[in-house]
Amino acid sequence: MKIISLEGPDFSGKSTIGTALLMKLREKGLIVERMELPSRLVTGIFTELLRNSKDKIDPKVFSLVYAADHLHHYLTSKKMDGADVVIIERSAVSYFVYQGMGLGVDMKWLRELNKYNRFIPDKTVIVKVPEDELIRRSRIRVGLDDAFEKEEFVKKIARAYYTLPESIIDEYNVDYVDFKSVEQTVSDIIEMAEL
């Protein structure tokens, strides 16, 4: 089984690319499952509540809730059983980017929180989209007042993803793909992940 993590800032097209990748791999006859973080489990619901809260939430609280969701999702997921490929939208890389590089939470503390979640993808693909395009896409979306989807934060997160520390790149098997079209991006991911 190969585990492929799709990463990138909000509005980079991870969900669209994940769906297209899943369909393309199933056309090849592979058994493919898809997961996402934050999860749709009870722990994932807490992350959404915090992101949309009008209260001022301490970044360490975000970190604790996201760590709980990642670990609970990993420990309870049955989607991986019998799959040739698992596509996961976000992994611990996003945890370090958003909580550590984005919100300024101490990276050593984040690693300590995440030490039991040893879910390491075979390939982490970060979808690179220019900042101005991310902002254009963000303006199209109508919804809740999500703290992580404000323009300046989206830009900050994009810069963090695109300049990851070498230690994270090595540990999580990171490669970058420039978004072109959905079809071309999926083709590039299939090639780089050797699927």
C-alpha cells in the first residue's frame, strides 16, 4: 500500500486534485481510498468550531485539538485496510505548517504532541499555487468566518509551505508540484509518486 498526502495552503485545489487522482487511479484498476484532515470525526468537528469561533483562541489550544484529531483519525481509520493507495488530504506536515510556522507554536512542543502519530506518507505532495491565485480563489468562497482563511494568513501559510525546513521535507518525503491544470497536476503526481 502507498500513502500519498496532498498538502498545500487553503484554496490550492487539494480536494479537487484528490478526487481526480482517485478516479484516475481507480481507472487503472487500483483499490484507492481517500481520507482528509481535519477529519469528519468528533475530534475534527472541534477543529472547525475553533476555526470559526468569535472567541480569541490561543494557538496552543488549536494545536492540542488538531493533534487529537490527527491521532484519533489515524487510530480509528479502517479505510487503509486492503487499499493499494490511500490519498490523504493533509497530514502532520500541515500541523507543523499551520500551528508552528503559521501560529508560532514551539516546534519541539508540537513534535512532542505528535509523537504517537507516526503516520508517515510514502510521498507528500505540496501543490504550489501563486499567492495572488490563492487570494482570488478565496474571494469566491462564501461561508463561515474561518480564521485560517483570511487573506494575510493564507499568504503566510503559502510561504511556509513553499519554504519548509529540510528536516520536514526529509521526514515526510515531500515533493512540490506546480499547479497547472487538474489533469496535468494529477499526471505529475502519478509520475512523482510512481503510481
